[in-house]
Amino acid sequence: MSSKVTVDPITRLEGHGKIDIFLNNDGNVERAYFQVPELRGFEKFAEGRPAEEMPQITSRICGVCPTAHHMAATKALDDLYHVDPPASAKKIRELVYSTFFVEDHALHFFFLGGPDFIVGPTAPKAERNILGVLGKVGLEIGKEVIGLRKQLRGLIALAGGKVIHPVLGLPGGVARTLSKEDQQQFIAGADHAVEFALFSLKIFNDVVLKNADYMKWIVSDTYTHQTYYMGMVDANNKVNFYDGQIRVVTPDGKEYRKFRAQDYLTHVAEHVEPWSYIKFCYLKEVGWKDFAEGPESGVFSVAPLARLNASDGMATPRAQEAYEGFFKALGGKPVHHTLANHWARLIELLYAAERMQQLANDPEIINPVVRTLPTETPTEGIGVVEAPRGTLFHHFNTDARGVITTANLIVATQNNAARIAMSVDKAAKGVIKSGKVDDGILNMVEMAFRAYDPCHGCATHALPGQMPLRVRIFDAQRQLVQEIKRDG
Amino acid sequence: MADTLVLGLGNEIIADDGAGIFAARALTERLAGKADVVESALCGMALLDLFLGYRHAIIIDAVQTLRCPPGTIHALTPGDLDAVQAPSPHYAGLPEMLALAKQLNLDFPQEINILALEVVDPYTIGGALSEPVKEALPELVRRVEELVGQWEDSGPVDGNELEKLPAGLSM
């Protein structure tokens, strides 16, 4: 373990963390706290700006999932201007959004989360990276992932203008139509994506599901929490990333609430802790009962596993098959194992690819009418999408000119924050014994939050020269006894 | 497409995090015909595409080490960064990206320089650039131009050297 400080300006952040672990007299964990810094000032920044800038501006606050912010803000503008986009525009939006989902989930599985499972949780540090993954699955896969992402990013740019800061969504529709040639490109990309998703699931099946050790970790109590789950569903209660109602299920899998985005404040509240910048979301009507599991605690979870738990299935055939296999293998619904997020993510990858295929082949996608012009006076707008990392709410109030008076965003990781904090605490308690903490053990703790793919800062920003992750261990007298900086 | 990539990283609406972006904008015209100047707010592996096909690259970014005065320019090469290992798979960084490019035989720059500006506030959305960062920007721009100039002066690449270049990705 190194205390060396390294400057790595290219390690762009998806939010960096700090874990403080307090030991008891026996050297076992009394409590572990996972802390994150937070970007400041979005609400203030938005005030006084035209609401129509929000899809562009909010997409700039996150270098990881700009398309999710763009889409949530665009939907909030539909609501704000009381306008319903034509079916063609909704389909173009969902097509682009599905494309983005494939790209993002593929990156996470192979590059970010994959090392934990394809290489293995206890593999030597030097192998737990993309090179280790490719060592296991073959170099060609690396080229395939890079090639697919390049193709999909090209498609997003084709429809949205820019990948990083898309300019697709307008209140009431989209900014451009798709030509027949564009449609052909999307069909080709979708076919490629489906093939890739099926292949990824096969790798997961061969490398992870057939490995008894990995499965033992996935279902172990150390990485398990019985909480509520939240996700967006369509009219048939199937997972939907772009539109639908928010459904919440209880820890035993029964529907607890189903509500429109506009009612989120009735159901979701935020709890503040003195030790964290993050506001912890919880179910308002259940109430905040500390970081606790079970039906009496308002803690809930979002993101892939939560979405599968909160739905009755997937709206596309092959993803539905995979969905059924998932619950069958893990003992029925709901699945409470945090590490199962990786598997759930691949099932969603397949759904996104199949959905992309459906929409790309839909004749309406090239309909030249792609906007309903807003005519009403703006007031208040709330939009929601499922971001890859979970449910994302955008809420704007404006004056009659459409100038923002108040803005509020609840990002995915905030919805997940309480359960992530619990996961880190529980994993630390499960793997740290008698005060022994080394790199391998630390990785087992990190795995607990990595499965959620958290994106705390919801922005890219300069890397503090210290670490993306700093772990401090305190003894029973609250004296700092060890500090580990994950500094590359 | 030029031989040299100048990549400005950061986010212009988040206070000093925009330093790399503003420097890149100042360089776009100055380096016309000599280098491609690109801006990005993306991170980690998502940047990989941008490097493909270039011989040289200069990365301009903001850092906060808190170990030197704001406005200091850190001149680094990938060799100064720790090798292969990313801090965690979630934070895949440049060393890992370079190792991957090498492993996959991608058409990647043979030389990468990093100029990172020590900043004051990389966290406040809507915050303005701090004074020390504003004052340091012209020097940062000058240093980038100087580096690009050095490569230009080194003249054309001979045929033997070209043969050693790794094959590009077919996509």
C-alpha cells in the first residue's frame, strides 16, 4: 500500500470517494463511512436562464452520461410547455437514448466493472483492469468493444449533433429528422449491438456463472441488502428507460407505489447526514429510519438490479428470456444481491440493443413531422428518465417568459446513496477482520459500491492530486492508524 | 487530419475546471494547420477514440494537487504517471489507456505530453475562472505552442520510421 501522491490529470472523475473505517477494540469494523464531494451551485447557476437552455446545460454537468441529462431536461421542457411531442419524435428520442444505453453499459461491463468478475475479486492488483479482462476473454474483444462504441457514438452524433453535448431535444419534439440512409445506419448499428449483447451475456455465463467462487461472492450476505427498489416501467410494467411511470416494490417484491414523475415529491424525500455532502433519498411515506433494511425503512435502490426487481419483465423477447434466467438462477424475485447488478446490467444491455433494433426498423422513425410547437405559457416542468445509473429527475419552475426561477435535479446516485453507504459499511464489516486491511481486502470493499456504478459528482472535474479514493482506518480510540490512497 | 492532437479537457461551466477548454479555444486559430485542437468533457477510457491516428498529442487539463501555488503548470509525460494500474477499474486513466492501445496495437500517438494547470476551484458550477488561473492561461497557451513547434521542427518522418507504426484499427 502506498502513500505516494501521484498526479494523474487524465483520471477524469466520475466522482471520487473517501472511506473512513472505524474499528472496535477487537480490530473489527464498527462503522464504515463512504463520503463523496459534491458539485455546488447548479440550482443557482440555472436561475435566471431560459429553460430552453437546460437540455444543453445539464448535459454539460456530467461528462459520463450527458445524454441522460439531455433527455431528462428535454422531457421536463415538454411538461413545462404543456406540449406532447409527435410519436415520431418520441421514437427518435428513445432510439438515440437506447443507443446511448448500449454504449454506456458496454463500457461499464468490460472496462469498469468487468475486472471484478472476469478477472476476479481476489486477483492480483496488477491484473484487475481492462488488460486483465482481455487476457481472459481475448484481445479481439477489446477491439470489438472499442469498435462498437465508436459506431454507436457516430449514430448519436448523426441524430443529436454532438455526442458530448447533444442538441437533439426541443420542447415538443426533436431538432432534426432522420433520412432513410440514417435509418439504415441505425439498423446496422442495432444489429451489431444485439449481437454484441448476446455475446457479452455468453461471456458472463461462461466466466462468472460457471465459477462457483464468484457465485459465492455474488450471493454472500456481505453484499446483500433487503430494501425497496425503484424503476421506470411501461404500461405493462416492463422496464423502460425513456418513458413511463415510476414503480416501487417492497423488499418482498410487491408493488408498493406507482406514480408519475410529476408526483415524485410526494414519494421521495432527502435526508441529510453531518458526515456527507450527499443528500440521501428515501421513500417519504415509509420514512427515514437510519441506514436500515426491511419494509420499515424508507431506503430504496435504483439502477439495473433495482429496475429488474421493480418491473414484471422486459419488453423485448431475448432480454425477457435473460430476465427469467436471472431470477431463476438467483432464487426468485426480488434479488437483493448488490453484485448481481453486473448481470442485470448485461440484461439491460440486451434490452437496449433489441429496443434500438425495434425502433430503428419502425417506419415512423423517418416521418418528417418531428415537433409539436408549444403554444402555452410555461409554468412548472418535471421530467424523468432511467439513466444507466438509475432514476434521474429534472424539475424546473419558470416565470411566464420561460426563465428559470427554481431548479432541482435528483441524480441517480443520490437515489442510490443510502443503500451504497450501507453496502460499503456492510462489506467493510464482512471482509475486514482484526484490523487487517490490504489492497485485496480494500478491493472487496470497493466492489460493494462499484456494482452500482456510482457517479457522485455528476460531473467531470479536475482531479485532486490526492486520490480518487482515500481510505482511512481509525482504531477504537479514534486514532488514525492506517491510510490507503488508491493512487494508481 | 494533422499529425498532432491538442486535447483540452475540462468543463467550461465548472469554474477552474474549464481551464483546459479555454486554453484549447485560444489555441484553435493559432495552431491552424499545425495541430487539431479538440475539447472534451469526457473521462477515462471514453477519451480513447480521440487519440486514434495521431503521432503526437498534448493534453491540457486542470489539476488540484494542493502542493504548489495555483497557476503552476505541471509538465508531465505518461512515464511520470504510475504504470498500467488505474486507481480502480472505475477510474481508468491515461496509463491504462496507453497500455490498452499498445496491447491492441492501436494507431496511437507515440509521444504524449501533459500540461496540467494547478487550479483553485474545480467544483462550483457556474463559477468563474479564479485570478491565478486566468493569469496563467497565456503561459499555458505559449507552452503548448512551443511543444507543437518543436515537433514541427523535427521535420518529416522517414519511411523506415513509418513502417514501425502500429496498424490502425479497422472499423
